[in-house]
Amino acid sequence: MRFVFTGKNMTVNEGIKDRTQKKVGRLEKLLPDNAEVYITFSENKHITKMEVSVPLHKRMLRAEVTDGDISDCIDQAVDILERQIIKYKSRLRDRRRRSVATNDEITYLDVAEQVGDATEPAAPEIIITRTKRFALKPMDAQEAVMEMELLNHNFYVFRNSWTDEINVVYKRNDGEYGLIEPQ
């Protein structure tokens, strides 16, 4: 494994690097040999925030922890990543066991948008503070749901490998999943 450390509002000394490499190194048996681990430490008013990202083939494992003690941040982040890796590998194992026929039986949920009246007052100006850019990887809806769950997000944008169009899967309030397809 290769580690890339970044510090914001703090310097990442050798002691922190060694402790982090030792703790995250226990995940080495679960990750590929050439895995890169990007670790960012930031400090704001004596509160430490640690972000760990591990890009894998078509996947991104990510943990973000905020705590007063840097050792606790490291321990919590490693626990989060370990759970994500185990969940990802068990889903891959289960997926391999399923037949091709079940992959064709994906249930697509209909999504209806409701448009407000034109008489509503104008909304306040919206300011976008952050923009994310990422490559859209072709996958089916089940893979997108798996990726969304691994990232612990509420929605996931992907390129549908069957239709080659941009789609969005999202988690509904009732715990089910929805798919948004363009017309």
C-alpha cells in the first residue's frame, strides 16, 4: 500500500504518519497490493478531522471522522473502512452466486416530480459553494446501489451500461431504492 498524507491547518509529523500507517496497514490483507490510501488531516479549534479515501477498481472507499483526539480519529476511520471493505466483498461474493436471470429482473421504480405553482414567490439566490467532478463508470443499477451504500450516500450518479445514459439511484424514505432515467 502507498500512503499519501495531506495536512490542512496542521503539519502531519512522522509520529502521526507512522501511527496511521500501522493502523491502516491492518487493512492491507483486505485490499489489493497496489492500493493507494489518501489521508487528509485538518484541525480547527482543537478538533481534528480525518478523511481517508481508497480508490479501488470502479469503487471508492471513504471514511470521514471528526474527534478531539487524533488517535481516536485514526481508530474510528479504520473501523469504518474495514466495515466497508467487508460489506463490499460480501456483496461481490453474493453477486457472483446469483444467476444471470436474476440480474435481468431489476425493478425500476417510477419517480414523479411535482412542479410548484408559478405564483409562488421567487426563491432566494442559491450560491454553489462546492463542485465535484468525477468519471462516470458504466454499471447496472444494482452495482450503483452497492456503490451508493459503500459510500454511505443518499444518491449516486452513474452511466447505465444497458442504455449508455446518465441515471441516478437514490434511497427513498421508506428504505427502498429509486432510479431516475432520462426520457
